[in-house]
Amino acid sequence: MAFNKAKFIEILDYIKKSKKSVNIVAVSKNHPQSAIFSAIHSGVTTFGENRVQEAVEKFSDIKKTKSKIELHLTGPLQTNKVKPALSIFDVIQTLDREKLAKEIIKYPNLIKNKKFFIQVNVGEEKNKSGIFPNEAKNFIEFCQKDLKIKISGLMCIPPLHQEPKPYFSLLKKIAFENNIKHLSMGMSDDFKKAILSDASYIRIGTILFGKRP
């Protein structure tokens, strides 16, 4: 499926009417490069990918010629993929454990202009990545004070089939208490609630690109 420009404009209009400052991360994982070019021609400048190798294959040439493109890692990051991830992504949204943070600081030249978000497991689900809410403060301090990683934001994925607003509120509370500016929350099914909960970034895939092949 090609990029749905009409839906993109519809979301932009909703953001404008809500009078919020929100960035759309167009999640292009498992979609072809042709759909990405269609999105770029429609005005998209921020993309999300879940896998490092796929991002390298699809975006290496694009980023060489289109300097305004910002690429976010929105999926889990293995420690052995940190170097290539830092080479292609501008924003890592899924910093979720000490081992990963310690691996990241091994590449000081690659992290200079990068942004890092800590993923918070707001539902405390065993099958999901992320720092539990009660551990968030200590982990944020560990990253910022001990490792000198500047944390730009927090990211979450609320539990499926549950009302997301309490989880968005929890992420917002953790960010406020720790002086963190940005919130990445909300996807295709709940982005309107995320916007009204003061999301800085919404991660939209299915309604822009269609279901993943």
C-alpha cells in the first residue's frame, strides 16, 4: 500500500485544532522504500523503524540526499547493534536497561548529536521492554549523572485493550518529576488521546502505510 497522504493531512489538522505541539513519527517498518518516498513527497520528515538492519538498508541513501529527514528507533535495541544504530538513527526511543546505556557511551563520537528517550513499561508487563515506573527515577539519574547521557524524553506502549489515558498520565507525571521535556506516546489506535495528554511525538504506522505486509 502506498502512503496515505489524506490521513496524514487529517492528523495534522487534528493537531492544529487541538493547539498542541506534536510531531508525527511515521513508522515505516516492513514497508518498501517506495512508500517512504511517497511519504517524503507528502511532507513527512520524521520516520520510525524497529530494526537496525532494515533501517540501514532503506534510509542510508535517503539520509545522504535529504538532510531534513529524522529517523527514530522505535523497537528494541540489542547491545551488539548499538554502533550501527547510532550510525543511522537520530533518536533512540527505546533505552531500557543499564547494559544498553553502558554500551551506548562507548561511542562518544556517535552520540554527540543524538537524542535518547527512556522506554517506561507503564503497565509493568513481563512480556514488554522498559523500565518499571518505580525504577524510572533511579535509571534516569544513572543515565544522566553517572553516564552523562542527555535524556530528551520518555516513551511508552500502554497495555493492549486497556484505556490508555491513565498510562499516558503516568508517563507525563514521571517526566514532570524528573524534568524530562518530551513524551513519545500514542499510536494508530490511540493517538488522539495521546495528543490530548500532551504527547510530543505520536508513532503512526498502520493508518499511514496500511497493515504491514
